Amino acid sequence: MRQMIITFLFCVFCTGIVFVLSAHDAYALRVSLKRVVFEGPKRSEILTIINNTGEEQTYRLGWRKYKMDEYKSLKAVDENGDDSGVLWADDMVRFAPRRVTIPAGGSQQIRLLLRRPSDLQTAEYRSHLWIVTETKPEKFDIQTDSKDGQAIKLAVQPAISLPVFVRNGALQASASISDAKLTRTGGGLKASFVLNREGNESIYGDFDFICTDSGQNKVLKQVRGISVYPEISKRYLDFDIGLGPETATSCNSVNILYRADPDDPEFKGKTLAQSTVTLSN
């Protein structure tokens, strides 16, 4: 079973101060699925929550509503927010339990059950399952380091948002890449482009950036889990591509390849779109 790992370990260096997340919180929350899709005759799904810490943890589950933006991915929609263009799935999907306590290193299954109304219109519906630990973040712990100045230990409250889709009727989607541009940066290259979606369902997949100079096919960078939801028809994307001995020390032509996720029940890893872009002068 493929598992998605949410990592909360990071460092930020700024004016001699280092912000470090406690190693205790690294990989603290794991789940067995990247997303849940109900379509065709499917009516149930099992999601496994894994407590990867050294202590017992209690998790709460609930629904959240997010709307996709062309520039900034997802935005939370509150009670008074604009939810136009989105059809929500949470009224049709039940899950249990809603609160679980998991021992250190243990796991707990969550059962999701779809109750599809008989008069449901042809469309894709979506809500996000929110899983958050009840463990309160620790206070800042400031310690002095003679070499690097101050070190601040920063703890967070691990949480994850998992999209849940209900697809009803004859849906279809296709993707294309347009307005691609490749420029040079201090550390390598930057690829900027538009990922377009057509149809009445979302697209979801992974990017490969492949150097095609002189017939070579070296993968320079991979980006996982990029989607375009039905409320928008395109996303403006840009990615930094590092160059080095393990990939290519120089590259003037890059093939941008967008493939469906291997676990996608419809496209099953199929190439959805691609575009070759040459370095701009």
C-alpha cells in the first residue's frame, strides 16, 4: 500500500537565528491514501492513520472546504466565503470514528461510506477530510549556540487535509500545457507554464522535467501531486530546476511531461500533456 508522508521538519536561517522543528514531530502523521475517489459502483473506502511518534496521540477528524485558485492552489472557504463553482461531497460521505487515540507506532482504520442520492446530477463533488492531532504545540524553546547564534525549537500541531471526490455520471477531462518558458537562474533553470484543463472533472498527476539536449533524456526534476479542480480551467505554475553532476551541468531544452498518478482509477499513469521548451536568451 502506497503511503503519503507529511513532513514537518524544516530549518529557516535568518539573521543568525535558526528555527528548528523538534525531531519528535518529524513524520508525526501519516495516512495510507493520497485522496479518496468514489465513482462507478464504489461505495466504501478504508483510510489508515499511522501515529509515527514515540507517544500516544489523539486525532480529530472533520470536513473542510477548499477552493482552488489559479495562482495559489487551495484557499479555505468559510461560511461567508465564495464557494461558487464547487459542488461539495461531505453531505454524501460519512466516516467513523471521528476521534481516535492511537498508541505510539500504532495505526487506526477510518471507514468512509458513500450514500449517493438517486437524483444526483452528473458532476464531480469534492470536500476535504481534515485530520489533526489534539497534542498542543510546545512553547518556543530558545537556546544560545556560540557558533550559530540563537536556536529556536519550533513545534507545530501536525494536520493533514485529504481530498474526497464523488464522481457521478459520464465525466471526462483532458489536459494541455501552454505558454511554456525556460529561463536561467543562479542555481539552474526555471520552468514557467500554464497547465490547462478541459472537461467536467479534475485532473491529477505528476511532472517530470527532462533534459533533451543532444538526444539525451535525463530527468532533472520530478514534482508530485499537481491537480486542477473543476472550478478553474487552468493553473499558472513555475518550478526551479537545479543542475548538477547527478543530472546535467547544462541544459538548453526541457521536455515538460505531465502524467496521471499511477493509482488514478481512470487514467492509470497515462501521459496527460507534454511540451518541449527551449532556453530563452
